[in-house]
Amino acid sequence: MTARRAPDWLTQWEFAHRGLHGPEVPENSLAAAEGAIARGMGIECDIQLAGDGVPLVFHDWDLPRLTGAEGMVARHTAEAVAALHLMGTDQRPPLLATFLDKVGGQVPLLIEVKSLPGYDVERSCRVVAEQLAPYRGDVAVMSFDPRVPMWFMGNAPDVTRGLVGTDSYENGFEGEWRKPEVLAAAQPDFLAIDVRDLDRPEAAAWRARGGVLLTWTVRSPETRAKGLALADALIAEGEGLA
């Protein structure tokens, strides 16, 4: 936890997970962003770099589930990925720059920087920081990878930074959020914890120390009730929305 106070907006909004998506409105699309804005919700989105180093708002490392195309995102240019259709709709994978223009500070943004153990995530951090520099709106970056908040602490300290945590989802970073040495090194302004792990004592201890705690992914009335009881803000979708 940093010595500085986390911005108030983090706890004053509910965030639409990958935008407000559903039938005919793909996740992480401009239409999903528009839906969240219309509903008065903040937006959580994912970014990763295409093969030419341009950041895309796209969750999966590969293309089939979301576009029907083959291959890994990193094997294609951003232009090539952005030309694909999302889930058989007229929506296309947006560039981060296009997504930022669409949101334009109307609602706050949580940008999850995708990473894997051994991945060159610092390259992603540099590009995201460059694109956020002129942005005028409430925005935070976060990642399962502690190297992301560490990088922003040292290189773009004005950007609000968070650590995403899980013990239930296997992604190579399970349990990292609970390690005191990781928290000391990353100095996140907030934690965003898997709702399945929200009742762990480390989460309660974080809040007891005054830390801001978000939770994901709230997808049901039951997980919504749990999140409202144990966290400061929800990242929700589907039946987990208010």
C-alpha cells in the first residue's frame, strides 16, 4: 500500500467488466463502452500489445474465441487485428487510443495490463503510460503481474496503480497479492481481488489498514452480496449487475 490516499472515484463507481457487454455487444468493444457510459458505470478493460507494439483492448492472447480467426494476437499487427469482427457483430477490436477517445473522461477507467510470467510487460507499461499522458479523465492501471504497479511507481507515479489478485484462477500469479514482500515492492494504491477469495484474512487486513479493495468478477446476486459486504467497489457483469 502506498502512503498516498487512493482517489475517491475508485470507491464511488461500479465498474462494468470488459464494458457493458451481452448478446450482440461483445466484451471490450466500443459498443460495450458506450453501454457502460449510458448506464452510468465505470469501465474495466484489458489491454495487450499486438505484434507491432501497438496496444489493443482485447482479453485473450489468441484470436479464436472472440473473432473466429486463428493465431495469437502478438503474431499480427494491430491494424490486422482491428480489421477483424468481434463475435460475428459489426464491432471490431479497438486500439487503446480509439477506446480512450471514445470514453473521453465521461466515466472512470480501470485498465488491466495483461501479462504472463516471463512476459516483457514493461514494454506494455511504457506504451500505456505514453498513451495515458495526454488523457484527461479518471483512470487507473492494474495487473496480476506485480511488475506493472512497480513500473508505474518508478516511471509514471502520477498514474493510479493497482494489483489484481487471485488464489482461484490459474494464471501464474496465484497468491502473489498476499505476499508482504510483493505489496512492499509494488506499493499498489488499491487491490482488485477475485470475489472467490474475498473472504481471505489478507483482504480484510488490507481494508483494516485503510486500503481500497475492489472485487471481480461479480456475476450473480450471491457474489454481488459478498462483494458489497467485503469490498469497496464491484467489477461486475451479467446477473451480478445492480
